[in-house]
Amino acid sequence: MFGTGGRPAESLPRMADFATWAVAAETKLPGESEFLAYDANRKGSNEAAIEGSILSGHWQVLMESRNEWRGTATELRDALEELAEERRR
């Protein structure tokens, strides 16, 4: 069922059962796509959590020179701590 309306089945998000239901319903309901509204809400929640974090400034500086983080959580912590220390000097 997911994959209708031009959405590929491999793009199933977290809570895929809800997404499948929403995509099926959106063709029958007037107004904004339920799936698009859900996706926008989820992205907004993620952005708010990042902006509210004490680490967000360090994270943004760290990611200025790259498109993605590759490494362990420990390596990320170490990189953020090193950056914070450099910025304190």
C-alpha cells in the first residue's frame, strides 16, 4: 500500500504502520496530505530539539565542513569536547 502517490516503498519512515494508513487515507480526504503534515511535524520536532540543546552551536560548527557524521557516539562526544575546548580558548 505504501508507495502509492509516487512514494517509494523503501522510504518507509519510523512508525511505518501509521504512514501506510495515512497515505491510504490521504487520497480519500480533502485538504493537506496527512503524511506530509506528519513528516513536517516530525522534522520540526527534531529541529526544536537540536536548537534547544546546549551542544547545538558546537554541532553546527563541527558539521560546517562535512555532510554527515561517520563514527561512534564516543568519537562524536570526543570531537564535540575538543571543539568546545578550542572555542573556550
